[in-house]
Amino acid sequence: MEARSLDNGRIILDLSADEVMIILAGLREANQELEDWEFQTRTGFEREEMNSLHDAIYRALRELGFK
């Protein structure tokens, strides 16, 4: 992984396919294992935000032809 830039609160990273899959697995695991009552406290985010991020990463990978 290599950080490319930080501008206006946005971070641009170069990630390997394996690194992206690790991130997706972590998001999926947190989503499946945390109870609703503890989710925001433990992650700092709403479950819907995490689902949106997971889905956006997955769609981007599919658009790139990654399976």
C-alpha cells in the first residue's frame, strides 16, 4: 500500500488486490458479528455507512473486472 495524497479530507491510496480483499473481509466480518446495539459504539459509524462503503468497493472491483 502506498499513500498518494491527502487533499480536502480525501486520501488516495494505491492498494493491491489482496489489500482490498482484506478490507472487504474486515468490513463484512464487523457487519456480521457486531450486534445492532454495539455497532456504532464499537466502530464509530452507522451500519448503513459501512454497508455503503463495502458495496461501493465491491462495485468498483467488478467494474475493473476483478472477481
